[in-house]
Amino acid sequence: MTTPIEIPVPAPQPALAPAKQRILDTADELFYDEGIRMVGVDRLIAAAHVTKATFYKHYGSKERLVVAYVEHRHRMAAERIAEFAREAADPTAVIRTLRDAIVAVIETPNFRGDAFANAAAEFPDHEHPVRRAIEDHRDWYLGVLEDLLRRMGVELPGDVADDLMLARDGAMSGGYVGDPIAVTTSLKRAFARVLGSD
């Protein structure tokens, strides 16, 4: 019997107050579409239809909201990959589904690159809480890839996980600034070297 694939996910988040959730949802959209530094607190408050007092009551500062945004994106990614694992028959199928999901995101009309890489570019200090949240996400992602590859029996799964992560990073960047079809075709070739003909 195949051992179930357990993807680590953050503990369930308690339901947020409606205004707090609305601020986070607004930030999630605006930060990704326009850039974190370009979206000021006043713009967030107006778009979320809350008062300044409500904003500061729930988040205290824009910086804390940005950390919450990164953690929210991480939670969504973790839950999605955990769902892939629940529905897949084996680790190869999980990686194949993950590859297809990356391709689908890159080919989305409003794709603007990787949210985590975009945020990292705006926060160059590695000690900043936003960067630490981004690095936590990337460590998690690499750990998931390495575990799946180990389960597949791949030699040097850590090295191969690094290779796939780099291919993904390049595709997410190139898919935004270049030809998404050419980029995703290249990404599929990178994954095929691990998955075999597919």
C-alpha cells in the first residue's frame, strides 16, 4: 500500500473579522497587480471601504499587512498543493499536476510574475519580516519538492529540487516579460527530464 503523501500546511487560520478580511483581500489584489510600494495606505483604505481607524486596528501598519499578504499567499499555495497530493495516486502525479498548475498560471491573461519574487524585489533587506516570510515560503516549497522526488526514488533529490525550483523561477519571470508559450514549453522540458516522457 502506498504511503499517503502529507504536504505540510499552516495551521487553519481563525476566521477574520469581515473588515480585516476585506482589507487582506484588497491588498492581495492591489499588491499583486500594481506592486506593494505603489499602493499606499489611503488607497487600500478607500478600496477596502474601511476607515483609517479600522485599518490600523486590524493591521497596525502597512508593513504588518504586507507580511499578512505574503503569509496568505503561502497558505493558498500550501493548501493547493496539499489538495494535489490528496487527489494524486503517487508523487510523480503530484509533480505533474504541480507543473501543469504552474503552466496554467503563467498563461493566465493577467499574470504578473511570481508574487513572492515580486515582493522580495521590493524588500531587499534579508532581515526584514517580509523577506523572512518569503524565505519561509521558499524553504517550504523546496522541502515539498525534495520529499516528492525522494518518494519517486530520484537520486540527489535535494539537487533536483533546486533545479526544478530554478526552472520554475525562470519560467515565472520569463512568462511575464517574454513569450509565455515558449517559456512554458521550456519548463515542460525541464520537468520531463525528471518525469520522463510525458
